[in-house]
Amino acid sequence: MQVIISHVNTDFDALASLIAASRLHPDAAVVIPNEQTAPVRQFLAIYRDSFDLIEDTHVDWTEVTDMILVDVASISRLGNHTGKLDEGQMTITVYDHHTPGENNVKSNHEVIEPVGATVTLLIEEIIKRELPVSPLEATLFGLGIYTDTGAFTFPNTTSRDFIAASFLLEQDMNLEVIQRFSDYKLNPDQQHLLTELFSDAKTIDQDGLTLIVSAHQIDGFLIELATITDKLLELSGADAVLTVVKMEKHVHIVGRGNSNRIDLRPLLEAFGGGGHPRAGSATVRKSELDDVVAQVDEHLDLILKKAVIARDIMSHPVETVAPDTRVEDVESLIEQRGYSGCPVMEDGRLIGIITLRDIDKANRHDLGHAPVKAFMREDPVTIKPETTMEEIEELIITHNIGRLPVMEDGQPVGIVTRTDIIQVLHS
């Protein structure tokens, strides 16, 4: 028996990949895990009869000889029936876009590539084989790409995902359906848990980033902790959020990040979980909440990448001018050096900064002969060599300024401009 299967808590990329893989392997049975995310359950409540699916509880796993894994490469994530599988007696094919891990199954054939969604890999093969795709299939495949790339905003998004989505549009992908099912609304119990997690949130400011760890215990089991964590990240404005929730006997950890300096995988892998740099989860079975939270706190350093600081990106050395220097002389210096501004020093103390915009203002009034102190910006905002990129961005946005002198021991040792920030952001 040949089967196509994905991970438990099946999301849209997993469901889309199941159906896409069935186009490439038409003789295989498509097995849907019993545990699905709420949006997928809502989608299947309407469209289930449009797809030929078999529930995993109805499969005789002792008869499986060929297994095709999609959006997963680990047998342990397939559910409770994994103990019935004999990997050594099966032919295994893997389609996945997650970073290969130690728990990956030994496969006979695999396509594991760093794209935004696994279904993108399958769409590429469908295009290559010139296989037809129905409008409903195109819409489901689009949901897989749209949700797993965060509407094409997550850093794992590639040009290949855009090309795949373009193909789906040509197959009459329905954007209204995608919008409807990708925007999940919390039910009252989920809203209550979100409120509790927001109230219990512990904020850690570390190396220029804001991290939140929030723990809670509930009676019974509540679905969509991932969506709740997404909304907590949005509400808090933090750079990363880790929710640790005990449900019944098990502790569930979900992580979400909002910075390219966040990589949640090392922490989650320490608990037997995994995922993407900015999104992942783990389940610690039969554990106490306080014990797991303590371990999460111990592993927080693992999720932080090295900060870019002012010393790394500043222009140096810095030329300064005196407050009585004529505007036209400063303009000549700036043009000669290619600067956009210049610090103004008096008696070894920074008292202002003069920019090209200030010089243009003086020239419009024919005051090139005037001293720069008449046009300089006083009490400039300054930073230290160790100020992080995130802190620099915040200062530039808050004060709407284009340059920040870097001060050390009361002396300017460099300057960071908008251009420096842009170069880092797009490097």
C-alpha cells in the first residue's frame, strides 16, 4: 500500500502538499492526520468531499510499503501510529522545506529545499510535467503558500514561491477564499487564554531586542496555541514571543519571532521540537509547567544571533567643525568628503550637527558667510559604539533624524547615517 501523509496539527501547507503530491503520485492514498489546525478543519468542513482523503485512524499501517512524506521529514511527527511503522521495510519519499534535522527519516528519495512552502516544490514538479490543476486545487495550494510565507513577508519566502503563486493565479486561484481562511478568528476560550498570556508576560530586554516568555496552565486541551502566540507577538510589539502552556499532562511551547536576529530552532530542538527561524513549536510530555519554563529561560540565549552594533557600520574617523566656521566653508568640506552632515564641537564638547539641509536653508537666504552655529541643530541625539542596530533604527524613527554621532569618552568616533542602516537592511 502506498500512502501520502503529513504531520499532525496539519496546516494549510501540509494539506496543500498532500493534494499536490497526489497529482504526482496518483496511485497513492492520501492520508489526513486526525489532528488539524482550526483553519484547516474549517476549510475541510466545506470542501472535504472535493478531495479523496482517508483518515489516519482508518489505515492498516502494517500494510504500508511505500510512504510519501510532505512538509515533514520525521516519522515522530506523524502521530500516535508511528510505532506501527517499520522504516526498514518501506520505500520512503520526502518533500519538505524545513532545515534537515537529526531526527530526519532515512529516505530513498527526497526533495528538501529552502523555499517558503513545501507545496511550492510540488507545484514546480506539476508545472514541469504539465499536469492540470483545478481552480479549487489552485486555491488550496495558494493557501499553503500564503499562510506559510506570511503573505510573502516571512524571510524564508523565495522568488520560487512568487512564481508558483503566479502560476496558481493563471489557474483561477480564488483570492477571496484565501483571505477568508487565512484570517482565523479566536473563539472565547482562545481569547481568554490570549488575555491571560498577555497579563502573565515576562519581558526580557536583551542585546537590543525585547523577548517575551509567557506561561499558563489550563484545564483540558485548547487548539490554536500557534495562532494565539501570533496575536500575542502582534499585540506586544516584541521581537520574539515564547508561550509555554500546560494542557492536560503535557507542556506545549510555541515560539514566534519578528526580527532577523531571532532563530528559535536551537531552543525548540532542545525540547525535541523544531520549525523555522521565526516560527516553531515543541511538546514536552508529562512535565510540570514550572520546570519547563525554567529550562526555557536557561535556553533563551540560543535564539539570539549576534547583534550588529554602531561600531560595525559607522563611518570613521569623523571630521568636526567649530561653531564659528562659515556655512560656505562647511559646505565645501562636506562636498569634498562626500558627507551629508558634520558634527559641531566647542571646547571638546559636541554642541550640534550641521547637515546639507541646514546649509541649503542658509544658502536660500544668501547667508553662506554666516557661522554654522546659526543654522546647526543643537543637542543632537548620540549613540555609543555598542548601540545595537535595532536601537539605532528606533532612534532614527522616533526623532526623524538622518544621522547619529557615535560618542566614546565624550568624543565623536564615528557617525551612523540612514544610508548605513539601509545598506545593512538590504545586505
